[in-house]
Amino acid sequence: MQVQIAYQFDSEQDAYRFLNSLRHWPVAEVDARFYRGADSVKVSYEYVAGGFDATSSELDDLAARHNGREIN
């Protein structure tokens, strides 16, 4: 199952730093790109069934470290 999460950041610079952090992110394979402007990012990844998947929680934590929060 494909999971998509969007994040809003305080600035374009924060969003860009978040994107750069995901380039070599050890938690999961993700696809990330700017979304609705340069201060938001949409992340997509494949959910692995059969157990607990902490990817979403890890993404939330990483976004928070870059002044970001999940949006609808």
C-alpha cells in the first residue's frame, strides 16, 4: 500500500533541509518532493504489511526537527 504524507514548514529553507535529510535517510525508502509551493513537502513510501511500521512516526519526528508539521 502506498502511503503519502504532506508537511508544511515555517520556511522554504526548512523544507529544503528536510528534503536533504531524506536523501540518505536510513529508516525507509521514501520519495519526497516539494508540494504546493516551496515551503511544503510530500513524502511517499510503500507500507510493509505484517507488523508495526514506524515510518510515519519517524517522518513526523524528522519534520518536527525542521520546524514542520503534517497537513491534510
